[in-house]
Amino acid sequence: MPPTRHGSQTLEIRTLATADFYLPEEVSRLRELAYNLWWCWTPEARMLFSRIQPEAWARHRNPIEVLLLHEAADWEKLLLSEDFHAAYDRVMRAFDRYMHSSEESWFRQTYPDYDGGVTAYLSTEFGLHESLGIYSGGLGILSGDHCKAASDLGLPFIAAGLLYRRGYFRQTIDAEGRQQHTYPDFDLTSLAALPVLDRYGRPLVVSVPLLDRRVHLAVHKVQVGRVPVLLLNSDLQLNDPQDRPITHILYVRGREMRLCQEMVLGIGAVKALRALDIDPAVWHINEGHVAFMLLERLREEIDSGERFDRAREIVKQSVAFTTHTPVPAGNETFDADLCRLYLGQWAMQLDVPTQDLMAMGQAKSDDDNEAFNMTVMALRMAAFRNGVSAKHGEVSREMWKGLFPEEDTPIESITNGVHLPTWVGLEMREVFHHAVGWDWTDAVHDFDRWKAIDDNLTDAELWEAHCAQKRRLVRNSRKVLRRMLARHGESPRVLESVNHMLDPEILTVGFARRFATYKRAGLLFRDMDRLERILGSEDRPVQFIFAGKAHPADLEGQALIEEIFRLSRKNGIRGRIVFLEDYNMHIGRLMVQGVDVWMNNPKRPLEASGTSGQKAGVNGALNLSVLDGWWIEAYGEDLGWAIGGTEPEEDENKEIDEDAASLYDLLENSVAPLFYDRDEHGLPLEWIRRMKKSIREIAPRFSGARMVREYIERAYMPLSRVAADIDHR
């Protein structure tokens, strides 16, 4: 039977220290700070760690690695620095204010009488920081931003996922442009993930039934501000050798291994929470990968005496489900025979026919051999369902209308947002401090406060902040390019030429995302003659920075990367188009902070949301995008440009040709002329006016704080009230 819910629950989760590093008493709290990812969105904290070991920080960007590499004898000189002590004290005071002010948080001020349980948020990946490589792309970054925003708002919240021992692949590009894949082998003692202890002070291990055996999972905790994120790890000696790799690789290619992974994730997450006596009021399934958590929750209710149909209704009333993709490949499916094999043992536990469980994930009730769809299971078993933009909600209702007897398919929309403190650059943060106020991070949802961008900020101040971030992007891009070309065996003369690539004075367009085919990264190259004229214009040149990975199984995406790399080496284009290998959160931050224009040109209507443009927009970049996802809601003539029309064409080649022509026309006749139109001081006044509007409009409307507030008001609080009613019956 599930544990009793105890008020709002203080989530005191004990952990075991694993990294062995020495800290003098005067700075002993650096250990606590290193193991709380609050530092990753707090520049002063990052600077503090960088002062300890600058080279180690530049190489690893990981406080734990910095402290491990800092010898005990090296502390003496640092401790003699009054500046270092003052910086340490300032950071720790700010950290304590943040961690101990939950009673003054937005959630407590808005819902002072709330005494329900926490919200449990389950996701297959979390993009929290590049030093914790358990993410691949947009879904993981969104999960990370959701946790950070929940922490900022003071929401009673806990998350769970998997601790991928080998993470997602590291990308290198060989001399022919081919993507190469290598998987790291993380040393867990150097990650900000600590083993969780059970009530007896032993490392917590839970187990999940898998066919004829049990898979044991160690539970680790990553602290994200006020929010704990539990991560499960199967790489234990307790397990059979064939089960230890289950949690090794994110988005593993083998279908049966992926099914095992998703079973241990969903079921193990529930078991971990129960082992810690945590009884969530709301369970948020973030994409269908984690939907097997429903099996364990059904088992709990049936073990407590409920019939299967009644158990389904009870479980459903506490579940919110967010679908993130209208692309069929993004909705996880498994072969029917494979699923029957693994669901058979659950059917016996729940005392129902196996086909009853299979039917939960099959869209067509009359086809027993239909593939099992994780999205279908989650949609059927959730009381609240949503897409991640208004357009995506509309597309999802059309996609899944056959699942529901209602005339109006019950799928709502909550548009994704981004965690501003994570993505806003250093110089732009200073601009916000000056224009919006020192507490701008607490006012990200206050539209009136952001109007001050117009009144309190000069054109020159904003432009200089942007140019400083752009120069940083260029410096770091050259570093990445030089390292790649050196590995290719290029000559010193070629390596020296990298210093002249990516002129910071030239209009710079960024494109960075997963290289799935529908993202259409190759659209820019449809008409090479016209593109070369745009790139090489004497008075209005343009340069492009590309970055992104293609899944190891996506041969079309890999071919596209190879083509872009090959074209970037062509005379007339070389230096004006570059591809940055091994795209991660660090490169992503540099790009959204430094480009002038963010380009996004997916096939309509397959971009569910697309948050990269939001990150660029709050840094003052202007968006050049197809009208899809979030951009439909944000678009205005003064905020950026819309590529092509509003509806997809039946003839795909015609649509590609029309969109490419629109893209060239906009670059040549609108974007570049506006950027290069300068006053006597060299300022592009009309461009800057649009930058201000971009920040003013996008920051409050598309922040992570706004997004999580919507989830609280529309999903979490209504579901928690229903859960409380069920408890009292």
C-alpha cells in the first residue's frame, strides 16, 4: 500500500560522500556548493571555482574535478587572498539566501495553505549542465530547465531519471566530414551525483522485476537548487552481467535493451520514491519513455485491495503527461511480441489478461499485433495532457483524436519556456541588472518590469553587451575549429588561418540542433550560387555557425553533417560557414548568447516547440524562423522574420524550394540591410530597437518560470486537489 502523505514533505535525502578531496576549514562549505548545481546558473559561484584551478576549470567546467585536482599544499596561497575570502563569503551568503527562502518563494506566497505532497517529475534525460552528460538534446534541456524553474519558484518538487554511466555519445568529425561516435566512461566520483542512503544509513538499492530475475538499481541524487533529482544506476555487482549495461547509454539502439531501460526507469523511479517514504500528490510523465511507471502504481493500488478498473481510475487522477513531438519516430513504440514477453509477468501480478495491458498502449483495440506505443499508454492513463506550444497542441489533438470518445480531444497546450539565468550571457545579465533591477531573476514573469528595457537602457550599452558576447563566441569557435583541424593533420599555415575565420563584425547566423531530417539543416544550401553571393557580398556579408549531432542510427542526418562540412571547406565559402563538432550545453550557451540571428527552418508542423530561439531572443538575437512551434505565438514584424508561408505544401520539393527562396530573399533584402544600416557612431539603431523588443517580449512570455507556473495552476494544483479527495474517501 502506498505510504501516507505527510503535509508538504521536507525532502531530506541523505547521501554518501564519494569524492576524496581536502578542504581547509575556512572554505569547507565548497563541498556543499560543488554538489548543488545552483552554481551552474550563478556566475559568481562559477568564477569562485575557476579561481581555485583556472586550467582545470577551463578543461572540465566541473567544481568536483577542480577540488579533486587542487593539492592540499596549494590552498595556502589562495587562503592568503582577501579577495578570495570575500568572494567565498559573498557566494555562500547568496547560496544560503536562495536555499533558505522557500517560505518567501512565489509558490508559498501564492499557495500559503498548501499541505499536499510533492510533484514527481519523471524524464528519460536531464540536461542540467555539460559536466553531467546524461542528456542528448531538447527534451533533456527542457527537463533541466523545468527543474531549475521549479526550484526558483519554491515548488515542492522531485525528479527522477537514469544515471547513464556512458551518457550520450561524444561527436568528432573526421577529415572527410564523417561523424564519429565515442562513448565516455564516467567516473561517478567526479560527478555531482551522490549515492542516496536508506533509513539505516546504507546505500539505497531498489529492484525491478525483469522476466525471470530482478534488476537492482543504486539510487543517486543530484541537487538542483532546492530540487533533488534521483538517478538510477544498474551497473552494480549485484546484477547479472547482462543487466549491468541497461543504464549505460542514453537512447541505446537495441530495441529490447531500450524496452528494458524504460521499464527499469519507470518502475524503478516509483520504487525509489517509496523507499524514501515520498508519496507524490502529482506524477508528471515527461514524454512517453517513462510511462511504465504506471505499472508499478497500478500494482500498489491492486495490492491495497482495488480492482483493476478502479485502480486505473485512481492512478489516472494524479497523472499529468506532456508529449513533445508530432514526429512518429519520436513516439516510442515496441514490437507487440516483445512487449507481451515483458508485460506477461505484470499481467500475472495485476491478475489481468496480458492483452489488457497491451491494449493500454495500442491505438487500435481490434488489432492484437499492433505495436505497443508508449505515448498512447501515457495519453490514456493521464488526467491532464498537453503539447508544448499552441500549434503542437492543435497537431496533437488531430494526431490522437481516435483515442478518445469525446468530440474534442482532451489535449491542452503549455508552451515551453527556458530558464533565463542558465542561458543569459554575463554581459547581458549586467544589462538586466541595470535596466530591470538587481532582482531580475525573480521578476522573469513580470511583464511590466521588462518594459524598463526601453527606458533604462541606452542603445550603446545594449550593443556593447551583445558585441562582447559575440566576440566570446568567435574566440571559442576558433578554438574548437583549430582543435578539430589539428586532429585532421592540417598544416600550421592552415591552423593559423583559423584566426581569420568568423569575423565578429560580420552578420552572424546560428543554427544548432539535433540533425534529424525534418529539421532541414540543408535548406540553406538549396541554391549554392545564390548562397555564395550572400556570403561574399562586399558591403553586406553573412556568416553561419552550425552545430549539432545526428543519432548513430540516423544515416541521413550524418550524411547532412558530412555535406555541410564538405561545403564549409569549399573556396568562396571557407570561413563563412563553419561546423562546430561535439555540440553540448557549453557550445549551445555560447551560440545563443553570441549570434546576431537565430535560424530555424523545420518542416511544418513538426517543430513541437523549439526553445533555442527563445534562448537567443532573450540575449537580443533576432529570430529567422519557419512559423512553427513557439515562433507562431511570438512572431511579429519587429521581433524577427518568418520563412515561407504558414501551411505545409503537398509537394515537399516545392515547399523546400519556396522556403529556400524565402530564406535567401529575407537574408539578402531584409536581414543584412537592417544589420548594416549604421548611424555616425556605428550603431545599427533600428536593429537595436528590435533587439530591445525581442528581450522585452520574449523574456517574460517564454521563461521557464512562466511555463512551470502554468503547470502548477493548470495541472499540478487541480490534480493535487483530486488526489486529496481520493485520500479522504
